[in-house]
Amino acid sequence: MATFISLVNFTDQGIRAVQDSPDRFQAFKALGEKAGVTVKAVYWTVGNYDLVLVVEGDEAAATALLLKVGSLGNTRTQTLRGFSEQEIRKIIGSMP
């Protein structure tokens, strides 16, 4: 399973309905579960980003989920592929 860390900002539309954000997250989580993507963590934050999400799943399923959520117009994301210590050790170990 791949890990993805998304840095999320509300759009103008999303911030106007910020009070619905926890409910939108629950809908996102349910949609993810149906697609085989697990939400490992979510944090509402103060600063450059409004939320941080950590999800795990198949790369194609996670990408499709994030694209679907982005298409709803409430958020914009920057998504990073994360590697555990075990994964990065394996990658480093395979370096020529």
C-alpha cells in the first residue's frame, strides 16, 4: 500500500461553507473506504494549509479519490508520496 500526504487548502467555495468541513471529511472517508483507500490521519491546521490528510491505498485508487474530491470544488491539494522507514531502506538498498 502506498502512503500519500495531502496538504489541503479551502477554495473560496470551501471556506464559505467551512462549518460543513467535518461532514465533508466524513463523506471523503466513506468514499475512500469504498475505493479501498484508508484515511490514516486528518488534521485541521492553521498556517499555510487548512488541512493535512494521510491516506493509504493503491496508487490508482488514491489518485482517483483525490481527483474526485478536487472536482467538487471545495479544496485544492498538494499531494506527496510518503515512504516509511522500511520502504526507504529497501529503496536505498537497491541503489546501484
